[in-house]
Amino acid sequence: MTDNDFKNIEDIQRILKYLDKGKLDVDSWTNALKLKESLDKLIEEHKEYDDHMKLHH
């Protein structure tokens, strides 16, 4: 992933935090939970890949 990818993920996480705090209309973001789960999975998979590359390369 690139630096731009990480910036985009941070922006999306900020939006999710605003939703959680009630600062955005939850009805407009009906798939927010799925989005959060996908981002968490993406970040975890990237961390595992990065750790693997550090150990084996």
C-alpha cells in the first residue's frame, strides 16, 4: 500500500469516528459497519504481509 492509501484509510476512519459520535447522519451511511470491518481486515492483512516481508526478505 502507498502513503496515499494510508491517508485514504485514515480519512475513512475519521468519518467512521464521526458516525460513532453522532456527528453524521447514520442513515446516510448504512454500510458503515461493513466498511469498518473491511478496513480493519485490510489493515491487519497488510500488517501480516509487512511482518512476513521483514522476517523473510
